[in-house]
Amino acid sequence: MTTKLSRSAAVLLATTTLASLGSAQLPPRPGGPPMVPPGGGPLAPPLKIAPIAPGSAQRTPPRVVPGPPTLWTFAELKVEAVDPTRVRLAWQGREGATHYRVYRDDVFVTEIAAGAPLSFLDETRTPGQSASYFVEAMQQPSGPTRVAPVTPAPGGPGTLKNTVVPQFGPTMLERTQKKAGITPALEAPRDLSVTLTDAKKRIVRIAWSLPKWVTGVELLRDGAALVRTTSAAATFIDDAPPMAGTHVYAVRTLYTAGPAKTIFRSADSGSVSLRTSPFRMVAIGDSIMWGQGLADSAKFTSLTRDAIRSALNVEVELTSFAHSGAILRGNTGPLPAVGQRESLGFDQNALVTPGEVPNSFPTILHQLNVSGAGPSVKRAEVDLVLVDGCINDVGVMSILNPKSTPSAVRAMAQTKCAPMADVLNRIHVLYPGARIVVTGYYPIVSQLSDLTALPVLVASAVGAAALTTPLLGIPPDPVAAVAVIALAIGGTSTLRTKLSASSDAFYTASNAALTDAAANASTQAGIPSLVTFAPLPFEPKNAYAAPSSWLWLVPTGAVANDQDDVIAARSVSCHQAGILDRSVGKPVVPGAAAASDVDMLKCERASMGHPNRTGAQAYVTAIGKAIQPNMASWRERFATVRRAP
């Protein structure tokens, strides 16, 4: 028989059925009580069904599909790192447990009552540390205690003592799986860069990007902890190292934890080296290296400094010890020790003269071995040495004397320029990190030199006494003397031919000797191209009084543009009392004759035959070609921005 339910009865039946479904328990585990979700509550809240309004159509309730049962059990301990120094443990309750014991690396840590939150925060860890954990579910039974038998006590006859002990000890019900907990390691800062932001003040900016878990950063310079910042957002630090030179920078992250504010450090980042000192140049040599007649800004040493500064975008410091009239060495004995003077047989302290006043002292070796070895030069940081020498050892008087022969000039150049090898070896000893450039000379006179200018040049360079002594009846005027000699040897044209041949002989022989000295020094040091010879690309049209001369004329004032840049200042120096007694290439010795008018003339006209502004630029070009192979390594060494690999 079919029974029709009233509408209200149907609603009541549906509500009752769903409510009983919502309170159903999970199937029981084998051998144990039924499993319930955490907290013992229902799997899901009861469904609420709105009443059906009278007169509306009844719809079938949606089918409820229960989800998968919760699989997390007591045995499955959950372990997770919270941060670099803390690990959190969590577990499900175990039926019947009254408390739980926590173990780390098999060592008991703590005990937690069953009524407390079932978790434990281990705050004793260090970054990157691993430990294994497990939890034991323990049951402490309740119930009566029993009294131990009465036994005689040590206190004497008739004294009794009752011992009360628990009826049962705690029982371990179940142990979780062992789980590893690994705290995250601290990472070093990334993208480290070092920038020289102010070369003169040596301000260095060290920048980085931050990883996770950072409360500060520590900066290291040359391996020592330098600056510590507690800002977790800091991404750069500015440093001003007190000493110039090459410095190595690195950074590491800091992490502060715990009530004691313990500081943990990451490993160091990749290191970056940065040169904070300027590019250092040293110049030693004679009047050509000194820049006779040129303003400081127009000397080829200064122009080379400026060119390197522009090419490398770095400060360049030039120290010049060059002096007009300097010879290579004062004797041929053994080289003195570093810092020691040559034994020259006279008071070397009394021989100091202004750089424009020709003087054989300080010798080029003295410039290097004494002045260049002093505290004013940071020898380990010298990057480039420019050096020349040996024209004064041969003697301009010998080259331009009409009575000299090319073969004699060639022989003197080969002999007198050879000691440059000793100077180059000593340069490498004093400045082991420097590249060395030896600059060459040029033929003073060529077949394109102006004939009318040659007698003045010869008379000024050689002097009337040297020209007229073997001849009788020669007028005392030097120019006239040269004219008479020129006439005696066949005329001014013949004079030009002789001077041109002697000039070429010195040019080729000195270049060959200096090239050999450079090669020998490189070989002896075991460093290919340690020393480079820079020949001057000199053509006949560039000679003295030639159409495109690179040399100063004799500054007589009789010809346009024959005055050099510093003639006025040099003239004042030449007229200082006693200055010529220790100049013009002849050291003061007892019984020496006082300076003559010819000496004064040579001093005032000392710029003649030296490179003018155009000639100085030609030297810059030659030096630039010689140092070009070093530019790449110098750019790397002096890069103002460096990044960690």
C-alpha cells in the first residue's frame, strides 16, 4: 500500500536524514576506536534547507558527496622551518595520551600536556642547521597507590618508614615518524658592485641586492670587517679608504635572532678588487724628457699624462725627475745600491740647479736611484716609466761640430748609449709593476735645414773657443767663426751636408743601441715587452730650421717665433749669482775656471734644437703607440666600476 506523506512530514524526514548524515563518524581503524576528525567534531556542518513555500514546486535536494577522509594521523609529524633559527613541530592528538614528549636528535627536549596546543617551536637552531625530530604519545594512568611493606629504618629499633610509590609508570602509546627539520641558510648579498665615485677623495660605493632573511649587512675591506648596518633595507655603503691603492671588498648578510640578539652571518659574497690610487707615471731623463723651452702643460710628459687620463677615465699622477743636461751615469763603476749615490768626487748637494739650466747633474741614474727611490714615490704603484738618455754623453758639441766625422759620432753613440741597459734594469727593480718606455732621439740637421740658420746654431751649441782654437785669425764673433770655417771646408752647403751626416749617424746609432738595451732588459726580467723603445717618426722636413721643423730655433729674437715658452724665466735663472759655476755640464771641482760669456749664452739659448710644441706632440704619438698593447690591462686595472663574478 502506498502511503502519501504530507508536505510537512516530507520536510521533516529530509531534515532528520541530513542531520544524522552530518554527525556520522569515520569508519573505525582495525583494532581501535573509530577515527574522528581533529577536535572530535563533524566532518562538515549540517546542511540548512530553506522551507518550501506553500504552492511552490518541490525540487530534489542536491546530492551530497562526502570528501576524502583526513589522512593526517598522530604518527605523521609535521616539521617546518619558520625562519633561519626556528623550527615548528605539529601533530595530531593520540587517543588516550595524557602528555607528549618531544625529542630532537634522539635527545629529550620538552613535555607537553594533552590539553595544550599540540605543537612545539624549537628556537635554538642556527641558519642552515639540520635536526631530526619525533614525538612520543605518553599515558600517565590515574588510580590508587600502594604502600610499600614496613621495614626497619636506619634510625633505630621501632622506627618505621612508609614509602609511597606510583601504582604504574607512564606508558608510551605510540611514537611518530622521525622528520628532519632544516633551517634556511643565510645567503650572501647578490649583484655586488664597487664604484669609484670620487677619484680625488677616494670615495667608493659598494652596492648589492638583498636575499631573504636579512636584518643587516656587514662590509669587508681587505678581509677585515669594516662597517655594519642594522638596516634590513640598506643596499649600499660609501667607503673612503684612508690609504690609496688596490682594495678588495666583499659583503655578508646579518641575521639577528632571540632575546639575546645573537648575530648570525652568511658566507662572504664574491670579492671585488678596486684600484683607488691614481695611475702613476715617473719621468727621468735629460732636457728632451724635461721639455726644454716648453710650458709645463705643453711638455710631452704632461700631454701623455692627459692622454692616459682621457683614455682610462682615471686620475693620473706624473712625477718628473728629468733635468736639462743630464748624462746617464757619472762613472762606469758598479751600480750603487738602491738609494745610494754614485761616487762622483764632488759635492753633489751643491750641484742642484733649476730644470731649465743645463747641468750634467743630477745624472739619470741619480734621478732614478736616489730621488726616484725616495718617499715621494709609491714605488709599488708606479704603472709607467718614461726614460731617455745618452745624447749629453755623446755631446751636442760633438754632433754639431763641423770638424766631427759621422763615423766618430756613430762610435760614440754606440758606446755612450749602451749603459742605458743598467738604468733599465734598475728601473724594474725599483718599480716592479711598471711598464717602461724608452724614447728615442732625432737628427738635428737635415739637407732641408735653412743654410742661413746653421751658423747661429753651431756657434751657440759649440762655442767660439772650440771652433777657433786650432785656427789663427778667426774673429771672436762665434757666427763669424762658423762662417770662416764653413768657407774653409767648402761653403755653407758643405757645412749642412757634414752636419746632416753627423746628425743621421747619431740618430741611427743611438736608436739601435737603445733598442738593444730595451730588448736586453725585457729578456733579463723575463717579461716580454717590459721595455719598449719608442722611435720618433722624424723626417728631414722636421729638422732644425726645416720647412716643417719640430724644433725650437736659436732664440735670438731676430726671427719670428724663435722665442720658446719660458725664455724669460730661464734667463732670470741663468743670471743668478754662481748658477753657471755648477751648470752647463761641468760639475764644480777645485780650480775650475769661472763661467764664461759663452756659458751664459748656452744657458739663455738652451731651448735651441729641442722639440717645440709640434715636436712634443710627435713624442706623444710615439709614446701612445708604444703603450697601446698595455691599454686593455690598464683599463681592467683602473675600471671605476667593478662587479663580482
